[in-house]
Amino acid sequence: MRYSEMFLPTVREAPSDAELISHQLMVRAGMIRKLTSGVYSWLPLGYRTLRKFEEIVRRQMNLSGAQEVFLPMVQPAELWQESGRWVYYGKELLRFRDRHDRECCLGPTHEEVITDLVRNEIKTYRQLPKNLYQIQTKFRDEIRPRFGVMRSREFGMKDAYSFDVDEAGSEISYRKMFEAYKRIFSRCGLNFRPVEADSGSIGGSYSHEFMVMADSGEDAVCYCGSCDYAANLEKAEIARPDVNVQDVEVPPMAEVHTPAVRTIEDVARFLDVKPSGVVKTLIFSADEVPVAVLVRGDHDVNEIKVKNYLHCGLVELADDETIKKVTGSVKGFAGAVGIKCRIIADFSLLEMGEMVMGANREDFHLRHIIPNRDFPLQEFADLRVVRDNDLCPRCGGKITIARGIEVGHVFKLGLKYSRAMRAVFLDKNGKEQFMYMGCYGIGIGRTVAATVEQNNDQDGIVWPVALAPYHVIITPVNVNEKQISDAAENLYRELIDRGVEVILDDRDERVGVKFKDADLIGIPWRVTIGPKRLAEGNVEIKRRCSGETKVIALNEAADFLNAEIITALS
Ligand code: ATP
Ligand code: MG
């Protein structure tokens, strides 16, 4: 493509709302433009990369035996009522009425539509397993769209759905997708990790997220330095400690007046103990039943773990009235001694000796507390958020916390949708059975943005070859000098003949401007054609990723570049 003919509006300044480097660079490089909050247009350069990523995804999906479909974006409310998600999905689901006053929504995901399709067509075990996928636009009315196409409202997703006769078959389908995802993200040259994840609102039994590692990522990820255990922070487990607290003489429990002492640190300082010697008592309302959760003062409660442990639908911090009812005091002084509700404690309490807690009385704390001497405590569980240097639940190694961008998600759904929507088949014995399902998503635009987030420098984007919108840019330093422009035109044609994706920067611009744009849009190889080298029959080739340059004979340049690209892509 000739630069002079391209629709490639590069800009010096990033928009003021662009916090992330990927958002800034994608706008500056003329890849995307915002239409309205969370809704973006893809311009030619950006769309080429987007399409390349889609092709990588498509190829790996096809190789793994999945078949491509294309499902409607507009979906009838009835299907969502059947699955129960019409109510449950909340405000991210964009709902509207058609001219006949029928309720509809824009698909934020397609479990309902695919389950409906499959239940109508598949009758017996002989037709299973099946894995169907599509690459399609989703709409989610995100509460805070941000970071450009990383968290937008309208976005492209690859979503696949597997249907199996039993759990073992479903496990095989899941593993196939898991391996395909690893190949897809490796192919893009990304530094990523699959991590164990909570199943969240889609529900189901088992899931992994694929995280592209980036300090700016929205998600916290834990991984072990010694084995391959990795999980997102919500899910990361902590093993039950192997403890045998020695019997030591602990003085009787005592109440202390602690006026104006509020935070855990204040309490610890006031009583001259470490924050890890204080216990936080948080009162939760679990499906409207109060429960006291005890964690060490220097730890944080993980509400998802509390929710999973209690097997309930809604867990939230209790309101002041409930706190008053179970503790008899105002908020901020809760403790386990004398509390009128179920008590559960994090494992770390097993390792504590005497503890300090709120006294259930305003401005008072209790010290020298021993569980099961001073209050009953039977339930211990993993209830807290993991921290750096915690011990790996699998091998005892050290856990590190890092940040990542979730680009893909694989779920085992079990029978959740097939039960709700009666997706059944006849087994070998002619008996009706529910299908075992799995669902597998990849954010198309988000992966492109995550690639930029991981591959850039002060001058712009540094595309991995597999996703580069073009592989080569030819930069004649002066298009008004015939020899130079002829050489550039010839090389351009030679590269096109070899099938190389090439831009000829034929603009009548200063060479500095051309170099800046080439760096900004991140083309992997730049060929500079200038008077001095050309007089010797040479050109200069520069690699965007390493900055290394090489002088090569003009008549060898096309073959050299072609070979480099083939090597990089193989
Ligand atoms: P998140 O926790 O980031 O909101 P999610 O759990 O809602 O993600 P899924 O429902 O698993 O996401 O969707 C599959 C994939 O779609 C995600 O892994 C992500 O790559 C992509 N995705 C989800 N929401 C968005 C969005 N608002 N903008 C762009 N991509 C998205
Ligand atoms: Mg979401």
C-alpha cells in the first residue's frame, strides 16, 4: 500500500482519557477511534491486525475440531428467561423492545442461543460431542468502559461452546480448548499464564483465565515460583497450616478501655502488640443471615471465598442495624466473645496464640483471648486474600503476586444450561440425559490491545510479526530524487511479487517525520533508501524490535526480507 493513499491518521497527542499506553498508542497510530463511550471504530491499520488475530484464532479452533457458526446478536427475552439470566444478568444486558413490543436484548454472550440451537437439532449420543464457535460482536453495557478497546461496551469475542455426553467427554473438550488457547497466545508472542479462576456469574464448576502479564492489568494473579500453580487473586488458595500450638500460660481475658483507637494499627500500637496479634471481626450478611468472619489484623477477607464456603447466593457486609443486633454495639468494635451469630475463622487463626479483639462494646477491646476457652470456635476455612510470599497450596513454594489482563476464559459449565433449558439427548440405552457443556471465550480487541500493552517503547508500538498490520515499510528519504524514488518503487514491486505485506512511504515529507510514523505504527522491518548508500547499490534495513540495522545490496533486499518474515512466522 502507498502511504499517500492510506487512511492512516496518526497523531502526536493521545486523547486525555487514555490512561493506558496501549490505548494511547492505538489512537496515536490511527488504529481506532472512539464513537461514543465504550464504542470504537477500527480503522484500516487496526482492522488488519484485528483480522490477523481472528485468523490465528480461527485456525487453532478449526485444528482442534471446533466448527464455525455465526449466531444472531439480537436475542429474544424468552431464552434468557428460560436460563434465569434475564433477571440475574443485571444492567450489563442491554434490553429493548421491538415494534411488536417484544422484549429483546443484545447478546453479551451466547450460551442461551447456542443451547437452543443444539437442543433442537441434536437427538442422540451418536451426534455428540460437538464444539461450535463464532467470532462475533458482543454488547455489554459496562458500568465503567475504559482503556479503549480493552474494556469497551461493544467488542469482538471468539466464543466456543462444547456439548458432550458425560463429564469425562467434557474434560477432553475442555483440555482441547485449553491447549488451543496456549497455542493462540504463544503464536502472538505474548507473555501469558493460564490461571485457575472462580466461575463467577456464568456459573459452573471449573475455569481457567488466560492472563497476559502487564503491570497495568486490572487483575491480580498469583503464581508459585517452584511449581506451575497459578490462580487469580479471587481464587488463589491457601493451604490449611499444619499446626500444633503449644500450650502456654495465657493470663485471663481482660477488657481494656481503648478510646479513640479505631484502626487495627491503632489498636496494635495502643496495646503494644503486632497487627498480626489482633483479630478483625467482620459481620457479613449471607443470604440475610448474619455470620462473623474472623481474620488476622494484617490480612484481608476474600468475600468470594466466604461466599463459596457458605454456599450462598449473596454475601455482603452487614448493615449497622444487623451489627447492633449481633454485637450489641456500634460498628467498629465487633469481636467473637459473646457474639450472637455463627462464627467462622480463617486458617491463620489456628497459628495464633492469644489474641486481641473488639469487645462488642464501644471504645473497648479484649486482650488475652484464647478460642474455645473464651468463645467457641469450630469452623476454620481458607477465607483470606493471598499475599506475596504466602506458601503455595500445592508444593509449599513461594507465591508471587503480579498483574495481568484477562484475554481468554475457559469454563466447564456442567449441566447448568442444559438443565435449565432442557438440552437432552438419548444415550445408548435410549434414556434421556442432559448434555455436559463448556464455554470458551477470547476477547479479540482486548488481545490486540494487550499485545500493544506488552510490546511498545518510547517511540511507539513494536508489533510481534504475527500481528503486524504490514511487515515492511520502505522509506525513501526524498521522493523528489528520481533515483531514490525509482529504487523504492522497484523494491516495492519486488516485495509485492513475493507476497510481502509492504507499505511504501511515498509521501513528500521530511525523513524524520516518516521515521517517527514508521516507529509509531510499529512495522517490524524498515528499509531506508538514501542517496549515499544507494550510490553504492545498497539500502539499510532496520529491525523495529531490536533497533539493529543492516546494510544490504538493493538487489538482495526483497529476498532477504521475504526469508526473514517466513522464518519469523514459522
Ligand atoms: P472481565 O472480568 O474482564 O469483565 P468477563 O469475565 O466478564 O471479563 P467473559 O465473560 O469470560 O469476560 O468474556 C470472555 C472474554 O471476552 C474475556 O476473557 C475478555 O477477553 C473479553 N471481554 C470481556 N468483557 C470485555 C469488554 N468489556 N471489552 C473487551 N473485551 C471483553
Ligand atoms: Mg465482565
